[in-house]
Amino acid sequence: MALNRAAVGARSALKVAVLNAAGGADFDAILDCLKRSPLADAGTLLLCEASWRMPGSGMIEFAPALAAALKMSFAFLPSFGRVEGGGTFRAIGNALLCAQPLDNLRVVPLPKSPFKFRRRHLPGMNQGLLASINVGGRRVTVGVAHLERLWDPQGRSLQMECFLSGIGNEAPVIIGGDFNTTTMNMDRRWALLRAAAAIVLRPSRFREPQPHEPLFDRIKEHGFSIEAANVPAVPTFTISRLVPPRWRPKLDWIAARGIQPVSGSAAVVPARTSILGRRISDHDFVLCEFRR
């Protein structure tokens, strides 16, 4: 599903924000965050886990509803879903929202995890979504991918290789998403207990996963960089605000090729309504602005 609208002058298409929306059930709070600094002028949103009529997410059609509220163009790609009785389609997937019209939309299917011990509740597969935008006469490719949580680092590396190969030699390119850089194989017996023990014993590994996730080697080999587009060692995920930051992993990323980040613009923005307010997702926003 895609819909283009007129350009939104108040938002910069080169100010990019990533969010795993966790379905988007807390729609009003997410919208409120996107209307407040430092996200108020972000003109490209790379969204994972955008729901489409999922019961657990308040039956919202998240991507088109958010795009309409922000008057932005959008594309939504279902990744996992089902058709229920009466023909009702329910799904969750990736979305691109932009202050500029989107064209040249492309889907990049990603390899599927073998799911040896745990399986997805919904049928489907991980996919990357790409589009082109025009920024001041310059054509820029933007893309979002959500890599598989229930796999190992080698599997996520394979998915990243396929996603980047699907982009080809285009430049400039800005990509981002939930890369699930847990540094562990999460499709094992007692995987969550293993992860909890590891993050307590070696917390820095989860905030700086680069040496343990070969997908970062694939990013570098394809000419992309994460440097200056991400805040080093700052986590982006938590199951609860009560978990100390040192025990939170860094799962969400932005990478770019052929375009430079604005120095000091990279940020992790807490996904909550206020300092004491509730969280709107188990992932935080990742933000970076790029030079024209």
C-alpha cells in the first residue's frame, strides 16, 4: 500500500528517524512524540512492526493513519499476516513515511530463519522496503529492514547481505531499522534466559555489538557506514523503564552511503511521552540528519 501527498515544507527529508513501533497501539503518544523536538522536523520515518488491523494493536492501520496525521507520503509492506474469515486481512510489517513523494518502490525478500525451536505466530517472511525521493534535485534512496530476532548473527548477516545486494550500486542511500543485533542465537532452548544471564555478565557486549554481529562487516563491504549516524554504545531497547541502561541492548541502527551525517545530529530519543511518562514502544527512536 502506498500513497503520495504534496511535499511537507516543515519537515526535512534528510532528517531520518527509525522506530520499531511495536504495533503502534499507542498511536496518539507516538504522534505526540513526532510533533515535539527533536523529532518535530524529521521528514523520513523508517518504521518496523507497523500493524494493520491487528487485535493486539487496537485494530489500527498504523502506517496510513500516521501518514495522514503528519500529512506525509507513505508506503506500507506487510511481512507477516493472515486472512481471517470474511476476508479480513491482518498483518504487521515495515513502512516508509516521507515529507517528499516516494517513487521507485521496491521489495527485497530476505532469507528465512529455519525456526528450529521457536516459530513466528503469523506466516510470512522478513522483507526490506526501498524507495527513492527527490531532495533539492538530488535523488536519494531510502530503505527500511527488520531483521529476524529468532535467528543467529550469521543468519542476520545473510539477511543484511541480501538487503544490501538488492540496493545495488545506488548512491546516495540511507537505510535503517531494527537489525536485532542481540549478538546471540535467539532460536535456542532457553534463549531468553541465556540472553538475560549474558547481558548481566557482559553488558557492554550488547551496547557495542559490532564485533559479534557480522552484518556490520556486510554493511562496510557494501560501502555503507554507521559512523556518526548512530550514538556509540547507547542502547535502544528495553522491556521496561526499570531496567538500567547498562543492561539494555542496542538493536536499532541507521547506515548511509554517498551522503554524510550532520556532525552531532545522531541521537537516541526515548520512546516515552515525558521523563516520567509511559513508554510508547520497547524500542527508542534513532535519529540522524544528513547533509544536502
